[in-house]
Amino acid sequence: QQQVKQSPQSLIVQKGGISIINCAYENTAFDYFPWYQQFPGKGPALLIAIRPDVSEKKEGRFTISFNKSAKQFSLHIMDSQPGDSATYFCAARIEDDYKLSFGAGTTVTVRA
Amino acid sequence: DTGVSQDPRHKITKRGQNVTFRCDPISEHNRLYWYRQTLGQGPEFLTYFQNEAQLEKSRLLSDRFSAERPKGSFSTLEIQRTEQGDSAMYLCASSPQGWDYGYTFGSGTRLTVV
């Protein structure tokens, strides 16, 4: 049973556009929400992460928005570039635990 | 140290054979994890080591799977009597003590059971 539900499964965006990926969870014990980026043939790489006491976190062109009451969080990729074409995974961790529960992933294609 | 290293990158084996994968974590990381990723899915937790101690095994890790981390350095994951359902990417990750650094994943071992 997937503890983190991710959508959409895939998206296509034009260069310079905004990519938005959404995740939802049920377990209120989750207290850490990272996003990972994975290129073909590579392992996932940590992109950005947020804790539930913060509603938004921005790092460069990547922003996480967090809605604790709705139990939802999203990744926004601003000014999308062809090099952003990858699969993105949201994840969540229970406080004091060490293992992550991942979403199913979103494949982003940025067209030049 | 350039990151988490996994070997081999690809393995094709016949059903019923045993396979072993190796992971070399970042040297200063005392925590090591194994995850499995099937096509179109996110990684799923298999097992976790802190130094040489295996502290948790997922119910996904059947009796045919065994993992070790002798001396708290590299780790091996062995699958005995492989089945077609074992075909997946096996990912190793490591992290230092303290969570906020997150995981560093290796590039994985792609297993195909024919």
C-alpha cells in the first residue's frame, strides 16, 4: 500500500514553463518530506526537502509548497529547462525513523 | 570519495540461480540502506544497517534475501533461487548520523531474471 500518492504520472512542459507535481499522504506521523530527481540509469538524488512547520521552501528554480491541513505538498519547477527532464519522486518519513516512503514518480519532459 | 558505488551495474541471471550485489557507501557514512525499484514505481525500503548491525528488514525481504555489512564498511545483498519477480533495480544508499543530510543513492544494480 503506497503511503504517498503522487500525480500526475507524467507531464510535458515547454521550455520556460512551470512544472507542478502533487503529492498527498494520510499518515500524520510523517514529519519530513523530500523530493528526489532521477535521471535514466542513475539513482535518485535529493533535490529539496521540507518539514511541516514551514509552508513553503524555495531553492533556486525549485519550490515546495506544503499544506499540512490538507496533507498535501507539491513541487514547482519554475522556468523549466530541458536539463530538468527527469523523473521526480516525492517521499515522506516518520519522525525518528530512517526509512522513506516514496511516491510512484512523475516523468517530466521539457520541450525546447 | 566520489559517492555510493554499486557493482555490478547490470546482472542477467537464469531463474533459480543465486546472485550477489555489492555496495560501497560514502566512507564517513555509518548508515546504509537497500531499496528496490520496479519499473514505473518509487523505491521501496528493503533493509537498513547502522555500522555493521542490521536494524530492520522489510517484509519485502523474503527468506531468499540476505544482506550483510561486515565491519560496517561495504555491504552485500544476496538473492538465492532467483525468481522472475525479483527483476528490479536494487538501490543502495548511505547517510551520516543525523537525518537532515538525507540519503545519497548509488546508481543501482539492474537485475533481470530470465
